[in-house]
Amino acid sequence: MAYDPRLAGAGTAAQQPPAPPPPPETASAPAPTSNASTNSTERTDSYKLRFCTVCASNQNRSMEAHLRLSQASSAFPVISFGTGSLVRLPGPSITQPNVYNFNSTSYSQMYDELLSKDERLYRNNGILNMLDRNRNVKWGPERFQDWVPGLPRIDHVSKGDKGAIGTEGGVVDVIITCEERCWDAVVDDLMNKGSPLNRPVHVFNVDIRDNHEEALVGGKAILDLATRLNDTAAQEQKALGAEGWENGIGEARRSFDEKVPEIVASWQEKWPNLPALWTLAWL
């Protein structure tokens, strides 16, 4: 049976000479130990990995996953990006897409522009509904290659981005892309950045077709993967301590990293139609 410091404190109190009323020191002696134990439990039970979701334009798949993670029953800190050179949305024809810049055009601006262009077209193809969802999640699409790991993101908290709380430091523990070419772009970009923080990050790809129906399914699958990863991380910290975790070292972190392939394999059995890739990279 695990050692409970509160029992030890209670035993010490029982051995003291009885005195009515009990000395204040005796009555309060077990309390600090109990509180310390409780606080430690709260830290491990409430621990949350920080996530980053990525697709081509930071519009459909990554934003559905961003929403799912930020609105989970126990919400996750999350940021999201696209890897394309420009944001592209379907237009009147395949040769006439609507093109926008990353980082400087808000979802609300896109919504208003397309609403004025052809409300019937963009309502029927789901673009307006998607943009309406997106503008209630965060300000606008961001490009992964422009992200500077470790650069504070306080402004995203003030903008009201969902999932921003916990990501203020500009670092994440897990990156999940939604297409293999996006996974390739992310891994290449992390290598090009040169790992300035020397901080490990797990990079997954969950292959999701770029349509609204598949994005809904993919969002559920990504939330399931995130929950499995986070539960294991919390268990390892509780069992082995959190020392060194933030720097990618320590027994808990090493044990967690070793278990990730097993987690992915178990998750893949539940979601066989969403092929997954995984690698360990560095921020």
C-alpha cells in the first residue's frame, strides 16, 4: 500500500499528551502535508499537453481539430496553422479560387467579402458556414513557416482565440498535421529552423480528406489521439515526477516518449481509415 503522509501526521498527533483543548500546533500539524499532497495531485491530474494543428490553409481540417481540442470537456491549449504559400478557398470555378494572405486577413474579412460576392454560392458549398465557425475560434489563418517557437503569443489571448490559454509561451508539445504534404512541410521547416529551443516535439500526421464531412470525423479522431497522449503524460508525471519535463528530460519524459508508438498503434486500430505518421522532432 502506498505511504500516506497524512496518516503519519495523524499518528504523531495521537502520541502527544492529551490536553483539552488540543494544542493548536497538534491540530494543524497534518494540514500542510495534506495540502502539499493534494496540490501535487492537482498538478498531475490537471496537466495538459499543448497542441498545434496544421493543414494547408488553416481553414477546414486544422480548424475543426482546433475547435474540438479547445472545446473538449477538459480543454487543451491549442494553436493552429497552414503550410501553404497563400490561403486558398474555392471560387466560382476550379481556376478561380479566392486567395488571401496568411497572418494579415481575418476570417471575418473573408466572410464579409464572400458574402457580398455570391451569398448563394458560398452558402451552398459550406464556405460561409466554415468561415463563421473559424471566426468564432480565432482571429485569422496563420502560416506555420512564419511561426517562431518560443515567441510569446500574449496577443492571441487578448484577441480571444480559443485554446490560447496555456500557449502564451509560444511552445507546444505535439503537432498534428492533416495531410502528408503538410507533415513533410512541417518536419522540413522544423529542421530549417535549427532547433533553437532544443526542445522535443512529437509530430503526427492524421490523413484527412479536405471536405467538411471528413473534417468532422478527423476532428473527433484527433481529439481521441490528444486525450490518449495527455492521459499517458499525466500518468507518467504522477508516477515519476515532473522534474525536467519542460526541457525534454527526466524519467517521466523519457518514459512517455517511449510509449508514444504504442499509443499511436492502439489509436490506429480504432481509426483504421485515417492513416497516421509519427516522428520526434525538435523546436
